[in-house]
Amino acid sequence: MHTSTRPRSTWVPVLIALTLALGLVTAQAQTAVPQIEILTTTEAYDPIRYESAFIIAEDWRTLGFDVVVRPLEFSTLLERFYDEQDFDITILGWSGRVDRLDPQHFLSTLDSRQTSLGSNNPGGYSNPAYDAMFDAQAAEFDADARRAIVLEMQELVAPDAPLVILYHRDEVIAYNATQFDDMVTMAGEGLYNEWTPLVATPLTDDRVLTIGSPQEPDTLNPLDSTSVWGWKWMRMYYDKLVRLSPDIEPLPYAAASITPVDDLTIDVTLREGMTFHDGEPVTAEDVKFTFDYYIEQDFGYFRAFLSPIESVDVTGPLGVRFNLATPFAPFITVTLSQIPILPAHIWSDIPNPADLAPDQIPQIGSGPFQFDRYDRGEYKRLTVYPEHFAAGDIAIEAMEMIVYADSEGVFTGLQTGEIDMTAWRMEPGQIPLAEANDDLVVVGVPDFGYFHMTWNLRRAPFDDVAARRALTMATDRQRMVNVLLDGRGEVGSSVVAPVNAFWHNPFIERFDYDLDAARAELEAAGYTWDADGRIWAP
């Protein structure tokens, strides 16, 4: 064995040099955490989300993160989030439409197959075990067995902190009871649902139901819209095979009957005598074309609803058969209640529908109302389609929406009688004023949607689960509920809301607000702080 004959004293400077070199390598291994940009709405559009962003930034800065808040106009915010996926963190919300009482949609927002541009998982979360369970629950027709899988899915992803559910905000809205009666209130949707215009009773000679909102549709292109505010309007002039009742029961609508043949086969028969608003008949060919067209265009917003379909066959002039590749429990209640019937004679000549300019978008449907006018940022109007099978039961002659710059403008319009109802929840300070107005009726419903803070998992530090967990612990959601919402809401924990009790798992990891625990989580993962308190990543 070879032994060095170098005197021991000569090793000392060598050891010192090695120690310094190792220290340099360690120092170089630490990297500064990039600046974090939080995208949120403008204060005028939604003061709650706006203020929430600053509450978050304030606490994260105490942990040494460099944080900036950037408010954006709503349509720009949606584009950055969905269509471009160009963000660090975005604060947005999912509305609790009635079809979403079934957990399929909210669960799909964490499906790794929904991460492409325009799809419902812009944050990029991926977990193969979750994806497998997502498929399993969708194929399970036994409600209790499906529930067990859904509860396990929520427990599985919670430790990963794939996003932060900030809060579930109560839907408190109002209408003018001197103008209209028989208004419908639905969980998650409030007054602005698809049944209110169909059953509302005018109490004066004014038969136009006027709605006020600060919300602007991203587009009225049914092959491009990813906003609930586009679809809430379009669903009144596009028919669907099924509409969900105010009691959340699936009702055949454009369909005269729906017959499940087996777990993979569903037969649908259309109503007789239906026509599109240009007078052309609605046929089984239109239904087949619609579903094939959406599937061929790979429309991300509906992908989770359409992916189980293997093929659609025409079985007669009014008959359609849906053949599924795998059993899909929510097919009737979700898929058939969401896909609008498009006129094949118009859309079949449009190869790239997502590229249409606003003035090129066809607005021909077969629904109970027909398109009349849209002045972007200002005004929309639909009139009753007299040839529709439901027209004889509709007491109004038109529905219109005035688009205001902010929620204060909506509330002023309600108080002055310019509008008959609000489409958007009132701010906490407006509620007692509305309750004191004898002409107004204030109603409130819990929301099974949620407001979320989604990070882009493709970017540092959000690609590190320890950083996500720590930042979640450093997010004071209870303060948002208590102060910003005046207690009218609930802190979130899962993509399935607590009010949706059958599907919600209350026993998952919750990440309560705790700055000390957040710092400990970061330290355990190797994060350090310099003399100025700035955080460095391992």
C-alpha cells in the first residue's frame, strides 16, 4: 500500500484550501428564489380578490420572498392563465354551476391530461395515481363506491398542495320585487341561472328582464369560450339535450327521451318539430356533427366531458346513439347538459372555429331565446324565439344585460331601478343597504365553487412541494373570510366544497395559517436566509 511521505505540516494549507473550496461549492449551490408575481383582478372588478393578493404578498415577504402584485383586466387575466399559461401565480375562481354539484368538473382541474393550453389545469399538476382514480370514479355507477374514490382523491393530493383553495364565498344577490315575481334561486348560481328567464313573471307592462353585471364574457364563440360568463349567456340561445332542474335533476330538454341501453350505450331521441333560429330543422345529424366537431377540435374546456365518447351514430332522423369507450357515470347529468347543439349547415364550413373574429362568430342556436345584440363592454340582448317548444310558457319578451364597470355600478343600477336583478354577488357593504330597501328582495345561497390561487408548477419555486406547502401555510385565508367577506364565506381546503357534503372530504391536510410552521417547512427542505432576510433555495 502506498503511503505519502509528505510532512504532516504541509497538509494544513491543503486542508484549508479544500475546506474553503467546499464552502464555495455549497454557497454556489444556493440560488436566490426568483421574484414571485401574483396576477389578480383589478380593484374595480373584484375588490375581494384584489385585496386578497396584497394580504398574501404581505405575509410572504416576511418569509423573505420578493413578491409583486399585478392586477389585470379580467379578459387579459383569463388569457394569461388559460391560453398562454404565462404566470407565476394567478388568483381566479370557478363558479358553482349546477352541473358542478357532480364532482367531475372540479376533479378534472387536477387531471394531468388537462394541462395543455386552454384546458382546465393550467397550473400543470401531474399525479399518475390521481389520474387513475379520476378515471375509476368516472366509470363507477354505484354512488357509494364512487364517493369512496372521490374522497380518497382529495386525501391523496392534499399533501402536494397543487393549488390553494382560498375561500368559498356566499352568493348574496337581490332583485326588484316590484317588477318581477317567481324568480328562481339555485345553489351556486343565485338568481342568474337558466330557469329565471323561463319562469319569471312581470308585475308591470315591462316584459324585459334586465340584468346587471360587471362580468364580461371572454367571447361568445362556443368553440373558444372558457368563461362561465360566456356560457351563462350562450346557454339561453343554444339548446342542450338535457337541462338540470332547479332541484338539480336532469330533465330531457331538446331530447324527448334518453335511454341507457347498457353502461357503454345511450340512445337519445330528439323532440319533433325543433328548428334553429334561421328556420332550418334540428336533426340527429346536427347532434352527431356537434359532438364529433367538438371532439375533432379538441376543445379543452369540454375535453373531460367528451373524452369517454368513442363514437356517435345516427339511428334515424331524430335518433342518436352515443357509444362510450369506458363507462361514464356523469354522462347524462354533465355531458348531455353542457354541450350546445350547433347547426351543422353553418359550422361545418368553418375549419378553424377558434380563429374567428368577433364579427365572424355565428350566433344561431335552437334555444328558447335568440341572439339580438351585443355591444362589447356595454350591453347584450336576447329575445324569445317564438317557435321554441317552451315559448308559450315564457312570460317575458326579452332578457338583456347591462355591463357595468364595477360592482358599485351594478348596485347603483339596482337601487335606481335601471336593472331588475344582479347577476353577480353583492359586496359585503352593499348587503345591509339592499336589505333596507323595501323594493328589493335579498337572497343568499352557499357557493360550491371556489376562489383559488394557482401556481405554475413549471416554474421555481412552485416546482418544489416544500415551497408550495410553506406558502400555503403562510396564506391567511381566515383573515380574508373574516375581514374581506365580513364572515360570508368559508375557508377552502379541497376542490370539492364543504356544502357539497356527499362528495367533500373534511379530513384532509388543511394547512392552517402558521408563519412559524411555514418557515420550519422551508428550513427542513434546505432553504436559507441571508443577512438581509432574503430567502435562498437549495
